[in-house]
Amino acid sequence: MMRGREVVNRLAAMLLLLALSPVQAARAEDGYALWLRYAPLKGEALARLRTFAPRVEAAPGTVEGPMLAVAEAELKRGLASLGAPAQTKGAIRLDCPRAGGGGDGAFRIHADGKRRLVIAGADHRACLYGAFALLRELALGRDPLAVALDEHPAMPLRMLDHWDNADGSVERGYAGRSIFDWWRLPDHLDRRLIDYARANAAIGIDAVAVNNVNAPAIFLEPRFIARLKRIADAWRPYGIRVFLSARFSAPRDIGGLATADPLDPGVRRWWKAKADEIYAAIPDFGGFLVKANSEGQPGPQDYGRSHADGANMLAAALGPRGTVIWRAFVYSADDDSDRAKQAYAEFVPLDGRFADTVIVQVKNGPVDFQPREPFHPMFGAMPKTRLMFEGQITKEYLGFSTHLAFLAPLWKEALDAGTGRGGTVADAVRGGGMAGVANIGSDRNWTGGHFDQANWYAFGRLAWNPGLTSADIAREWAAQTFGRDAAFLKAVVPMMLGSRQAVVDYMTPLGLAHLMGTNHHYGPAPWVCDLPRPEWNPCYYHRADAGGIGFDRTASGSDALAQYVPSVAAKWRDPKTMDEDVLLWFHHLPWDWRTRSGRSLWAELVHRYDRGVAAVDTMAATWDAQRAHVDAERFADVAGDLRVQQREARWWRDASVAYWQSVNGLPLPEGAAPPAHNLAHYRALAFPEAPGI
Amino acid sequence: MMRGREVVNRLAAMLLLLALSPVQAARAEDGYALWLRYAPLKGEALARLRTFAPRVEAAPGTVEGPMLAVAEAELKRGLASLGAPAQTKGAIRLDCPRAGGGGDGAFRIHADGKRRLVIAGADHRACLYGAFALLRELALGRDPLAVALDEHPAMPLRMLDHWDNADGSVERGYAGRSIFDWWRLPDHLDRRLIDYARANAAIGIDAVAVNNVNAPAIFLEPRFIARLKRIADAWRPYGIRVFLSARFSAPRDIGGLATADPLDPGVRRWWKAKADEIYAAIPDFGGFLVKANSEGQPGPQDYGRSHADGANMLAAALGPRGTVIWRAFVYSADDDSDRAKQAYAEFVPLDGRFADTVIVQVKNGPVDFQPREPFHPMFGAMPKTRLMFEGQITKEYLGFSTHLAFLAPLWKEALDAGTGRGGTVADAVRGGGMAGVANIGSDRNWTGGHFDQANWYAFGRLAWNPGLTSADIAREWAAQTFGRDAAFLKAVVPMMLGSRQAVVDYMTPLGLAHLMGTNHHYGPAPWVCDLPRPEWNPCYYHRADAGGIGFDRTASGSDALAQYVPSVAAKWRDPKTMDEDVLLWFHHLPWDWRTRSGRSLWAELVHRYDRGVAAVDTMAATWDAQRAHVDAERFADVAGDLRVQQREARWWRDASVAYWQSVNGLPLPEGAAPPAHNLAHYRALAFPEAPGI
């Protein structure tokens, strides 16, 4: 008895120490763990896992390798954290015979009837993804021996694009500094970069472009290649290949050449040598991401060459070793027809002229990551070209990281849209992939707002399987990140699902777009109309005057509608019958136009602003009721951000309403509250400290 | 037996969970805890503490208050972490009767013979500082009942100056982004700001200027005052008052006035109203820090007024509520005599003209935070003016955060110097204080390099007591931060103590200064001589030509020497007898000048470069031998930084030697290795990605 007592006392003392130590105390729940939190299971789920009590083992004859080692280590770590230290009653067998990660990562998980779960696939990548998938199922409380999965990725490239600069700043970043500390690399690799790779592997991300598409050539210099090599080496076991944003004028900028003409033999030799230099350091280098002849970036058109000429030249330099991802986000200072039309107009005629290792990357909508846009007409329109879907995870136009907006429904709207050319948008990118502009920074919780983690998660999950529903993704994310309690999920999942529509409503209802403040895109500025290029001005997009509001993109206007196939265009041609969520995207309508609600367009507009504000109030109340379900720190963080969102939703509504009134001279609809301030007040606000520029 | 067993098993399982959980695992030792780590005591020290086993209690009749609550909480937390959960065998009594923290914080700690330690002082601030002092003694392994301290701060203001910008960047910051997330304030206060206040209180820091001295007026706008209020409220219980860097032209920039003339009644009213507005939000606001008429900042001279006119106008606005700290760091584009002379020349004639609530802040040396400078001649030269010592904790000129350089010896050189005017430099600032330019950022370990934490610590400790030795400070820091093992301290403390001299030797030996790269100050650039203002050029400082090297500051040159009293100047007048560490600061000497080593000046210069490189190699070897004493993560971090330092020390030495050879045409001294590359190589290096600009 005495000896047992003694042990208990010692253990109790140790526990107390662990619990009380300031090192621990300072490290309460802070969001760092992301969806790899693996909080201990309870009740029945814990009992099932303990009964299973598996060891983790490789199938006989399996070749060892670093990627398999990661799969094993993650399983052990995750199982222990969930509450089942490895024993030998059951087994999780990793049956992925071939080393390396060259396969697509398709995996199956099934019980073999001998108290054994088998994760099987062609090579180690299958077991990497299978391990994380199994952990996700277990973290959701599923019965281990009932797990049965048969999955394969929907597209080859599931990618994050970091708009991170060499100096540590992040264009459109709202979560602190860049996670890439180029200054300390290659000597020091921050451990965050390993946890970043773990989090990505868990959702199937397999490629990362590490630097801003507005790229200086410096990233192609030897010291940066040495730094990138350190990252590539660290990420390889997690199945992630690195890409570089490459400046098209690099042969001139740093190569000492007089031209960057893609047809110039010296330029072609320079890029080939540069590619060889990179591959000598990083044998599995992914390739180049290029923003060319767009917003001031250099490109092949500077030499009278086409986008295809430029992309194919780089593809020749990479050879079969890598991929050129060429962005279709272009708009020209000379074309005053309709910015929404220009990418299609420039690229579709080039269909069939791009090399097989070139992928053209197309934003979800035809303008620029607005709270709502119709899908981009290029999807499906280039059948002989590999296309990639570009979404923006960082919320440049959706309230930065202080507004709660779950973006899966935004991406799903585009991915699920039928192009009318034989499939959905998701189908159109199955040969290419999906790239998301990352929302990740050095903030302890990675993304600034805790709920912004959900957007990173959702983007990866959708790239793996665009068929997942937003609700499924929200539920599995919330359960892993916060807690599995049914009451919590029942409240929070619907809150997430409605959050993006709330932003649309209080910022840009009814298909309005691009009404944000100049440069920083913070807050409302529909009055701005004096910027040098027409398409930089909010007034270019809303076209409001005493007679009406909206951008006529029908045949009587810019006819951007004609870029869609007739069956699709038909859905949007008639303002009386169409989906009013994109009404003013396609039509200029009088203020007294009768919407389907029976309200005038003006009354409907105000109604939607008010609906958005009310939705945020409801979100705040919903969150406030979750205090018992969430740790104090994250609860307070989210509550604080929701207070910001409540305030700013009102600001958006009031400033917009005040401005529209100054244009249409109409009284407020019955029952609508007047703006808190006059228009002059809102116009005078300035925010030179706004982040992300 | 069975029940005891069961408990043991459950406890063991819990322990394992704690140990294995990824949340914990991701949070191994990362440096976040700073000197508040309070690692569990062992052996005799632990036994003594457990025998003492104190509860923490307030003396009967003590008024409660938030600052006393912090003292109690920190004691309990620290004691538990050290291994002595509160019991009632002994007691730590807090005997600080008065509430608030208006006193100077003097405290006594003594045992009263009844197994009770008493921390006593006038008000709660005394118990705050006493609590942290006691924890430091305990963390160093001292016998609790033998602790006897009687301390008081040497000067009223013990301050950190953050050169942090509103956008989160940090001028001369090498540790990530600013810890001040203005964007989320006031709704969200990052918990880092609480741990920051704890760390500061533990070393006696009582004031913080939160924004860059190159300040935009925006920080004086209402939304920033609201944000600052949130910080001030959070820091008040830790005894820290906030200061703002104020832009002198604010009345014009944001006040709508046509002038910022300090004698203009409208300007005076504007500042008075602004001060009232701030004090309404923050009753204990510290005051304004001002950089005026320096490096392009606006100031009273723009209106033909003096520094005293400007400072006194702001002092009148603050009234007795606060302090104006006016920087003496000025140099003029029009004065081509000697930059080192200008602050003295401008300020000393104003002695006696500054209001009592104005403090003039003087850098440790007359130029700008170089690896070594003689002390600033203003110290002691303004007996009717309160002076403050400004040191730079962030290593703008000493290798950023990747070079290990412990700066206590640098500051001690200045603080201990006799001014010849009745005391030391430390004596000259006893009525003012010490301000350190912070090296703190959002990096997880706060300061980029782990050893840079020691500089933050040392600055605070010296401001509390300039009489502490560098060795004592190094030892107590290393023991608290890494470990108490005698063998570890015996190796690491001397390494720290010699580290700053190593930097001097490989960068700017023998009194050379300001030879760093343009703007970013990264790496060697002694060849730069084409910048528009003469004193921006390294060639201005070294004045090397075929005939010799060094800046003649004697009567035959700029006669800066005459700014020191004769007894001090005499020590530096004769190059044959003086301290050669500042030889070329004061003298221009021929290359074949015979130094006291017997070597020619040229040979001595090369010898010192080599000595610096060798010292870094020794530091790296010393650290490498500490693997067993340090956790793996921090061990690897420091080892990685030392690799950088080894490489860059060679770069400094080689580039400098190559350049001097190009000037003096001399062969290398016997046995000296040739530079690894030719001069053209070093001149061609460019680092647009260098941090901190």
C-alpha cells in the first residue's frame, strides 16, 4: 500500500507541476494546433478506441522512407493524443509498398476482420494521406473498425499561393508577417514550417508557391535557391513540392541580358540554365508561377509575343521536370470595354497553343475575388488547355481577418456551376488543379481570425474533393478545431454556412462588386471616381446615377454575357426571372425596378444591407452562447473579432446607403434606419495603417 | 491495492497524454518564457524550497489592488513552477500597505525569524518588484530564508523605446513584426502584451514608448488613443506607463492649423487639448517622446525656434501630468565639421532653458550606436537639465539578431565612464533615466536570436542598478533562461562577456565606426563614398587613404575632443599612450604607425580582424559543447545563428582587408590569410531583402 501511495503522490506532484508551470500556462489554447489538435476522445468513442488499441505497423516487405515515417509518426502522435497510446490489441497496417510519393495519393482504408485496419495504396503518399484521413475519422469520434474509405484526389495540383515578399511583408496578408523568414534561411528553418507542412498534408495540399506573384527577380538568385532548397527538403516527406513565382524580365533584371524576349535564343538559354541550377538543388522543384503583362508586371507582350509564347518558353526550360502555371488575371489600360471580359478575350483564342506542361490559372470569377461573382467564362472554354482554379483564401475583399466569413460556399458556387460546355467548373480543372491565395502568416493562430483557419482547411478539402458539401467541411473542421459537442456544432456550423452571404449583403448586395476603399480595399468607398484607370474606380462597377444602378453586361451593354454559352447566358439575360444575387452584375436597372420580393430595387438593396447587419448580430449572439464549449482564450478572440464585424457591417451599410441616397435622391424605405453619420463623414475616413498593401 | 493501482494507471495515462499531446509537443522549449521560465529546482535547492513551503499572504491591514494581485499571482505561479506548491509551513508576506504604484518601487526582503519572508515597501509597486526579485533569487537556487535584499531603483525612468510603425513593421527590427497589432486593437489585446509586461516588470522596466520616433501624426488621432488606452489599462498593474512618440508638426498634419510654431497660441492650445484628450483616456499617460529637426523630422527650428522652445511648449501642454523626452540625436546637412560634435553644439548652450518636466535623451556615444564609441560628451555637460541615457538594444550595427553579442559590456563602458564633471555617466542620468531601443518583435522567442533576450534583460537590470557587473547579469540571465548547471554557466558566461568585443574586432576595430552597408547597415561597405550627405558615407568616418586611416578629432582636426573636460580629453589626446580601442575614433594615423603591440597600425588592424573571426569560431565551439545542457530546439537555433555569424565575421574581415589594401597598397602582414574573394566581389553584393529598414 505504501509504495503505491508514494507513486501516486509523485505522479500527482508531477501532474501539478505540468499543470501549473508558466511554460504550460502561457500556452493555453491559442489556435496553433489547427485541425491537428486531436483533443482526447471521451465516452463511447474513447472506449472504442481503447478497445481497438492499435499498434502502427508497416506491411511486411514495405520499403522504408521518410514519407512513410511521417505517416507512422503522425498516426502514433495522433492516436496518443486522442487517448489511445499504442498497444498491441489491434493494428493499423500501412500497406503502401513502393517508396517515394510519385503516385497520386489514392488510398483505401478498411478493416480486414482481424482487428486490423489497413491503409493501402500504391506508394508512400497513399499512406501519408490515408493516415491523416484515418485520424480525421477518429477525431470525429468514428468507430475505428467501421472506418471504410476509398479516396483519390480530384485533381493533380492542390496548391497554396503565398503572396509573400522577400522582406517578410505579405500582400493582402492579415495574419502578421510571412512564415518564410528568408533572412535566417538556410541556416535556420523555423519549426513552424514543419507544422505548416503537417497541416497541409492532412488536407491533401501538395504544392506551394512560396513568393508573391508580383515577384522581384531576386528570388531566382543563388542565395534564394539555397534557401528554397532547405524548405523543399523539409517539406518533401510531407508530399509538398515548391513552386517559385518567376519574374518574366529576370534575364534582364539579374541575367545581364538586354532583352527578356521569349523567342530570343539567349533568353531561352538563360532560363534553361536557371532551371538546371534549381533542379540541381531541388530535384522535385514544382515549377514557375507567372503573372505576366498584368498590373504592371513584365511579360511576353512587351516584345510583341503572346502569353503562349512566354509560357511555352518557360515550359521548354523546365522540360518534363516541372510545370508552368500562367495566370489569366490580365486587364489592360487600353481596353475600356469591360474589365470582366478581358481575360477571356486574351486567352481563349490561344487555346491549343500552350504546351502540355503549361497550366493556365483562372480566378473563380471574371473580375477579382469579390464577395460574389458569377463563375469565370474561361472555365470550359479552353478544352485543349489545362486550366487551374484560383481562389483567394485571404479575405482581401471580405473583411480581412476580423470578419467571420466561411468561404466554402463561395468556392462551391463556382465549382458546382455548369459551364454548359460539358460539365462543371470543377470538371474543367480536373486536369490542372486548384490554387488558393494563402491567408497564412506568423500570427500564433496562423490566420489572424480563428475561423479563417476554416478557409485554409476548406480550400484543401475541396481541391481533394470538390464534391464535399460546405456543411460537411464546416462540421468536420469545427469538430476537430473546437469540439465535438453536438450542441456546439448545431449552432456553429449554420453560423459558418451563412456567414459569407452576410458579408455579401452588408458589402455588395444584389451583384454589386468592387466598392471597397482604394488600394487597401478596407471599408466602403462607392463614391470613388477619380482614379486614373477607369476600372480602378468603384463608380466603374456600380454605374449608379439618378436613373439607376448596375453594370449592363447584356448585348445592350458590354455583352460580357456573350462569353458564356447560350444556355448559361440565358439564365442571366432576363432581370425579371434570373437569380437576383447577381442582378446588378449583369444589368443596369432603374431604382424603382420591381424585384421578385415585390420591393423596389432601392428598397430591396436597403433590405439586403439590413439583412447583412442583422445576420452579423445573430452570429455574435450565437457565438456568445458557446462560452461553455470553447476555451476562454479562443472564445474571447472570436468574440472580439465579431464586435469589429458588427461595427464594420453597420459602417458598410450606412456609408453605402448614404452614398446611394446622394445619387438617387430617394427617401429611405419605410422602417429603414437613417445612417449614423452623413456622407461627408464616411468620405473623410482614411486608414493609412490598413494592413496588407 | 487495486484501487491504488487504478489511480496510478489513470495518472500515468494522463501524464502520457500530456507528454504526447501534439498541442504540448509543438510547444517544446521555444524561448517564449524568457527569464520567467522558472524551471523546477533540483536537489538541495528544491529540498530547501519544499521545507520552506510558503503560502503567499498580504500583511494584515493591506489595501488590495491590481498591482498587489499581480505580485501575489506571480509569486504563486513562480513558486509552483520552481517546485513548491503553496502550503502553510512557511510564509511570504507582502507588506506594502499603500495601494497603487506611485512610489519608486524600493523594497526590502528579509526573514523575520518565524519561517516567514517579508517583502516590504511603501506601496504595491515595491511588492511587485520585490516579488520578482525574490523569484529571481529562488530561481538561481538561493536558500529562501537566507534571501536579504534592500534595493531601490537608480533612476526614475527605466524605459523601452519601440521603433514600431503603425503598419506593423519595425525600424531596425530583426525579430519579426511589431508586437503591437494596432489593427485588432482595441477590440483584441494580444496576450503577448501581458507576458511582455510581466517580463518587463520582472526587470524593473516602468515605461514604454510604443511607436517609432519617426512618427506619423496618426498616432495622436482618437482611434489610436483608444487603442493605446487598452494597452495602458493592461499594463497598469505591471507598473508600466505608456509614452507616445509625437510628431512635432501634428497641429498642421491632423489639426487643420497652418503652422506648428511652438510659440503660436493656436498651436499651444491644440497640444493642450490633445494632452487633455489623452489624459481623459489614460490618466497616467507618461508623456511624449520627440525626435525633432533630425533626419528630416519636423521641429521647432522650422520656425526659427530652439529645441527648448519646442520641448517646453509640449511640457506646458502636459503640465505636471507627464514628461517630455526630447532626443538630442541631431545632425545637420549644413554642418560639415564633424557629425560627432553637433548634438553637444546644439544642446549644451540650452542648459538651464528646459522645463523641469523635460528630459533630454542622449545616445551612449556621439555618433550612432556603433559597436564601440567613447561616451557622449553631453553627459555631465548640462548640469541644469535632466538627461536620459539612450542605448540601442536592437543590434542595428552589431549583426542584427543573427550575431551573438551581449551588450551589457557596451553600455557599462559608457555608464561607468567618469565624465570629469563630478561623477560617471550613470550619475549624470540619475535624475532622468535610461531608454533602450527595443529588440522585441513577434518572433516566438521575442528577439529573433535567443541570446538577444539577454540584451533586453541586461538593459532593464542596468537601468535599475548600473552598478551591477556584466558578469553578474550574464550569469543570472543564463541560469534563468537556460539552466543552472555550473559547467554550463562556466562556459557560456565568458562566451557572452567576450562576444561584443568579437563584433568590434571583426567589424570596426581600433575605434573605426559606421562602415556598414547603406541604409540597411548589413555587412561591410567601407568603400561607399558617393551618398549625397557626407556623414552618410563610411569614407567620412574612416578617412582612409594611402597616407593613413582614422578621423582626426584633436585640435588639428575637428577638435571634437574639446567637448570633453580636459582631464578626460587628456586620456585620448596622445595616440601613443591612449586606449587603442578608440584610437582611430580620435586620430588619423599613418599605416606604419607603431601600436603598443609592436605591430604596425596595418598589421594590428588585420590582427584584430583575425582575432574577431577566431573569437566567433571559439564561441561556436563553446556552444557546440553545451548540447547536453540545452533543449534540442534552442540548441539548434543558437547553433544555426552562430554558423551565420562565423560566415559573416569572415565576410567582414575579408571585405574590409581587401578594401584597405586597395587604399594603402600594402601586402598582407606575415601569416595573414588573403581575402576569399577580390574587392569587386564584395562591392557587388546587394541585399534588397535586408530587414529592419
